[in-house]
Amino acid sequence: MPPFDPQNARPQTIAAQALRQNESAAERRFITPPIDISATYERDADNAYSTGYCYGRDDNATIRHCQEVLTRLENGASAAIFGSGMAAATTAFLALPRPAHIIVPQIMYWCLRDWLKHDALSHGLLVSFADMCDPGAVHAAIRPGVTKMIWAETPSNPLWGITDIKACAKLAHDAGAILVVDSTAATPVLTRPIELGADAVMHSATKYLNGHSDVIAGALVFAHDSDFAREVRRLRRSHGAILSPRDGALLLRGMRTVHLRVAQQCQSAMMIAAHFSSHHAVSTVLYPGLDTHPGHEIAKAQMNGGFGGMLSIRIKAGEVAAIAVAANVKLWRRATSLGSVESLIEHRASIEGPGTPCPPDLLRLSTGIEAPQDLIADLESALDAVPSG
Ligand SMILES: *Cc1c(COP(=O)(O)O)cnc(C)c1O
């Protein structure tokens, strides 16, 4: 076996030690770096800022450390951490020169779809909604010379459709546009969109990256130090869409265990999906790991080591029965959000509200790290109590 080379440390190793140290912690040999809570930094006597730090809204050592870890995990050039996933996503759109035509998924994270539907036009963004699981439909939506960005989300909320990242990157680049991938559900553990051609990756770091339901945060990771990346950083500063360093420290701790958590979540989700595929009260299990899932082959090619911890089940007897199942569980928690160590169950159409494309009989499951047998037994009792439809 070749000797360990720090330059070639594997992503799991980088995450576990949070890069070992970042540059500002190296001097004092911290195992766990202190939180940089300074809102401002002192100038040199000659009026320069030789440390590179000036003011807390521009830059912060704890946030920089988070960015360095995430950049390595995504194999990107740089990253920007935000105060939420929505702040990261909307900043990506607002960083485009406008007016701009953009192509986004028909089925995607609902709050962002809502912003694209109701707010984007007033910011000079002309939005086309396309079936991102079908490269032909994406191709048809492109307006050569006018389309500036394709936005994909894979696996996508709440049906866990799969987008072919390589194919969409080629479509985008042939049209002179960029591809940005919301990789929240895939995590850098399973998919590295930049290696597949994406220009940037977005995360709701609230979810798997932090993984403990105690921080709201977001991130963009860039493939290159492009004008786009510079404009994103400029807007983060001018809009003040930053993460507090105290939350940054929690996020940094969360990321150290992301590989272990996601490995368990993938394994448990696969067991749950397989188990309930044949349950009499369930009409469909939506999980990219099942070979019946329409995106299974592409998922196998672009996801590495698992298919994620997210799945949905559709209840044969309909909406009322679905809500009853969520009411009957004792271990799963009834809450929105995903990617944390505790398992969550949610009647998705209720939170998305009128106009949602989410089927009313659908329950979204976010698999945590509890014993999968307990999760299965609890959900089975709740399902057995409702009619088979
Ligand atoms: C939660 C989520 C977001 C939004 O992130 P916040 O941190 O809640 O602002 C965006 N995309 C996906 C896929 C999400 O799950």
C-alpha cells in the first residue's frame, strides 16, 4: 500500500478531521478550532488589512473553514456559505446578467419553485419549467443565445426523479449557459456534480451536511473562479445573506460525520423501500434505488455508494388514509425538513398547499440513523391500521 499522502486524502478523511486544520487554526494546533465571533478586525498601522479579514459580513474564519471543507468534498474551486438554502439558491439566480431565460424543473423543492413562479419575473428572470428527467424536454426548452442557466435538482423533491447531470451539462454548455445542481438530497458523499460537468452545486446545508436539525444554512460550490462565482460573493455581501459563525461551527461539526450518517441512511432507506414495495396499503414506493424506478439506471451511474436517505410512499386508500398513517407512527417524527439523524415523515401536499404537483396520497420519508428494523416495524403498524384501498 502506498504511504498516506495528505494531498490525496479521501473525502471521508477530509470530512472527519474538517481538513485537519485550516490556515487560521494551524498556528495553535487546535484539534477543534475556536469559533471566530469577531464582527470586525483591526487594520494594520499602515492602513492595510494584511490578514485578509476586514468585517464579519465580508468574511469570517469559521465560515471560511466550512467553505474549504465543502469545496474539497465537492471537488470544486471555491464555495460560499449562506444563511439558508433559499438564500444560496436565489442568490445564484440573481447573479446572472439579466434579462435572462432560465430552465428549471417542473418538480422541485416547493419553496424555490414558488419563488421562481411568483418572484423571479420581477427580477428579470424568464422561467421555463421543464421535465428535467427527460433531456429531450430540456433541449426543447433551450432558447439559443437567451438561455443563461439550467437548474437541476437530483434526486428531486418529492418524487425523487433523477436528472442526468452529464447530459444536462452538455446541453447547457452547447447553448452557452451554465448548469447549477441542487444536490441537497444526493450529498457530496453520493454525487459530485462538478465532476460530471456542472458549473456550480447548491446545498441546503440545513439537511444532510449539518444533519442534526439545529442549523438553517445553505451553500454554493463553484467549479471555477468565474464571474458568476464572484458575483455570487458580491451579492452575498451586499444582501447580507450570511451564516452566523456560531451556526457555522455547528455546520462544521455536522460535516465531520456526513459520510457515516449518509451510509447508514442509504442502507436503511433501501431496506425500507424494499420492505414496503409489497405492502397491501401502499400503491407505489418512490426510491431511485429500486430497479422499478424510472431513473434507476442513471442514478446507478451518477450516485456512488447508495441512492440516498429520501423516499416517498403513496397510500392506496388516498389522502385521508395517508394523513392517518402519519398520525399513527410512534417513532418517525411528523415534521418537514430532511437529512437529519432522526427519521421524519410528512404528508407533503399539506405543506406545499394549493397548486402543488405533489400527489395527495404521498408521504415523504426522511430516513434517519435509528435501527432500520425499528423504523420498519413502526411504519408497518401505522400502515396496517389503514384500509388497503
Ligand atoms: C430544504 C431545501 C432547500 C431550501 O433550503 P433551506 O435551508 O430550507 O432554505 C432547497 N432545496 C432542497 C432540495 C431542500 O430540501
